Amino acid sequence: MTGSQPSNKLQLAMTYGAYGGVAMLIITYLYSLRGNLFVSASDFFCYLALIVVISIGTRKYRDNLLGGYAKYSTILGMGTLISLFAAILFMFFNYVLLKYINKDLMNMLYTTMEEEFLRRGLSDGEVETMTNMYRMVLTPFMFGFIRLIQVTFVGFLFSLVIAFFVKKEGDPFKQDMQGIE
């Protein structure tokens, strides 16, 4: 291995998790500048970035660290680990963004929730009660924690599919015989 390539499973997962986390940070920050952090397009592009880093990271893992062969479960585990590291970085950024960089984003979220409650036909009193409840529970820290769980879970789901395409099982007889020779 060269010095610039990850040399073990954890290092590779952290490297590609960092790539995914930074990509999601940039996407989220750009959408937050436009005041559109809570739109589905932001999530779509974040998940697209996650798919790309899981695909590349698991393929690198299979080819560089496992000798070109990997079972489905091994790839699934690596994809989930990459997602976890991306999610940790993304959680931290979401907290800093909502708590310190752009505090108005949380108010925009509450306003959006109020509008959605009204659109669904809730009375003004019910809307006020629900919004106050969310204001107590949905703090920047909790929003970041929810994103941690969300990104890790979605990364696991993506990894279920990606592992199907990245796995590459060789001839078990040849693999066993290589250890004997």
C-alpha cells in the first residue's frame, strides 16, 4: 500500500465516511444559504453523495484490502460503517449550523411545521400546542442526533443494494488452497 491509501478497514471507512460527510456538508450549507435547508432536493443530493461514496469505498475495500473478493455481508458491513462515519460528521455540522451559524433555520423549520399542520386542518390551538411541543423537543442537538440515526439507517439501506453489486465471491476451493500453498 502507498502512504496515501487507507491500509485497514477502519481507516478506509473513516476516509470514505469523511468524503461523504463533507459532500453532504457542502450540499446542506449551499441549500441553507438559499434558505431551503428543509426541502427534499437537499436530501436527494445528500443521499446521492452517500451512494457514491459507499459504492466507491466498498469497491476499494474489496479490491485493495480483501484481494478482490468479498461476501455480501462484508460489503454490507463496510457500507454501513462508511455511512456511520459520514453521519457523525454530518451530525456535528448540523448542530453547529443550526446552533451557531444560522439560528434562523430552526425558526424556518417551526414555521414550515406550523404551515403543514394548518394545511392538514388542525385548529389554531392544536397547531400552537404541537409547535410548542416541537420547540421543546426539536433542538439543534436533537436535530443533529436524528440526522445521525437517519443517515446511518439510510446508508444501511443503500448498502443492502450496493453490496449485491459489489460482492464478488471467488471459488471457495481455490481460496482455501491458496492458504495451504
